[in-house]
Amino acid sequence: MRPALPAVLTALAALSLAACASTPDEANDPFEPGNRAMLGFNVAADRAVVGPAARAYGEYTPGFVRSGIGNVLRNLREPVVFANLILQGQPGPAADSAFRFAANTTVGLGGLFDVASREGAPRHEADFGETMAVWGVGEGPYLMLPFLGPSNVRDTGGRVADRYAHPFNWSANEPDDAIRWTERVLRVGEIRLELDETFERMAQENADAREAGTARDPYVLLRDTWRAQRRERIEAARQGRD
């Protein structure tokens, strides 16, 4: 059973106050030992299962099938994006997301075809962690999540809140666990394939740095790189989207 939304928001508020009240050091990583262990688990899981499975999916799934699956998964996220854009005070991008969901769900046959992009409606990304940041909530300590990778206290709580805007949660007659897990596995596979080239480039850059004697701790490098990218996206949200 999902927790009630008021309970989730109360928990998020408590986390927000804790994040704002604290005065963390520059790293803001009090859970570093556990985070390092979780990173080791994620790397091992990626090498043994996630990476090979994602590459097999990409290699053996016909391109048009993968394209349709990707379109459906992105379409299912449009209500989440719409809700967060509204909460961020961005009606223009929110209207884009609403149009995309309506057009792709109907004319695009449940999202299989991205007809909205052909009509010139841009696709946006937004989540509740980003929304809370726009509201002024501090990020809190750094976290490494199993399978999901880098995060922080605020963004981890935001993941829970985002579930309520997902179409799977709109009705009392929710999809069964098989459908939910299929959606999650396919989404992880798509994300992992998109990151494949990035991982290979980072591995090569790290190897070159080791040879030059300038290599950084991979854990610290990942943490700092993720934070920089996340803060850049949040700053863009604060300034408003095009």
C-alpha cells in the first residue's frame, strides 16, 4: 500500500527543515562509508547484470520496437513533468507537457508515436526534487541509492512524491505488479543504454589520468560531477525554461 500523500509531504517537510537547518561541510557526505559500499554494489551489479542486460536489449530489440517503448515510457512521465512545472510556476512549459500527453496518448496510440514533437511541442523534464529546490529547500546530505545511483535527501524524497502524478496511480484499480516491474525494468534499460557511451568515456579518461598521475578518486569524481549537473539543471529551472 502506498503511503498517504499528506504523510509523504509531512516527511518531506521534516527533511527539508533538517537540510536547511544543518551547516554541512563542503562535501556534505556524512554517509560516505555507506555510500562507497553502495557504489561498489552498483558497479558490481552493473558489470554482472544491468549493463549486459541493457546491451542485449539494445542489440536484439528491433529499432522501431525500442523507439516505441521509449516513447511510451516518456509519455507516462509527462503528467509528472506537468505537475512539477505547474508547481514551479512555469505555465508555458507545463502547457507543452499537457499537449504532449494528450496528443501522444490519443493520436500517438498510447504514446507509441511521438506525434507531439512533429507538431513542434518541445519535451521538458522536471521532478519534485527540482521543484523543492526551486522553492528554496536545501539538498541535504549526499546519498548513493541502490541501482538508481547518486542522489541526496531532498531528491530521494522527491522520487516518492512524484509517484502520485504517475498515470499508474490515478485509479483505485492499479496495474498489477508485473506491469509495474516491466515498466521499471524497461526504463532502467533505456537509461542504462543512454549512459553507455558516457561510462566508456569516463573509464577512458580515468585510465588516461592514471597514466599521467592526475587521477581523482572515482567516488569523489562521480559525486562532484553529478552535483554540478544537478545544480545546473536546478538553476535553469529557477531562471525559467525557454
